[in-house]
Amino acid sequence: MEPHALMERETATDLPPPLAALWWDARGEWARAHEAAQAVDTAEGAWVHAYLHRKEGDLSNADYWYRRAGRRRPAVTLESEWSEIVAAL
């Protein structure tokens, strides 16, 4: 999905949970985003979960979830990573 398309949606209805998590995150609803990401036991869910903990500032927890996703913590801005994840999903 294109990042702008996700941002333009009015609701998270019918979105896969990882994208719904990013939709909530973009609206400043970290707890709801985290809840949605936590409900997904896939590499994609782990990637979103990692991003959310990175955003929260809990880097050790983020690194755990990056490992679960088969990734490393990126050296890009949070905004860039958000867009990358949305585009990949």
C-alpha cells in the first residue's frame, strides 16, 4: 500500500492488523497501534511491533522484535521506517 493511501483512509476497518497498527500510530494512538501489532504472530507483525517500541524509546524491546522480524534496527528516521513498512505491506 502506498503510505499516502493509508493516511487518507478514514478508518482502519478492513485493514490487515499490521497496517491497522500503523494507521493508529499515524493518528497518535500508540496504545491502539501496539494492541493491533501485538495480535499478529508474523514477521510483518513483529516488524511493526519493533517500530512501535523504537518510537516509544524502548530500544532493547524494539531490538527483540526486530530479531523476531528477521531485521535489524534501521538507521533511518521513524517517518522513513513507517513509510517503508507501509509500502512493504
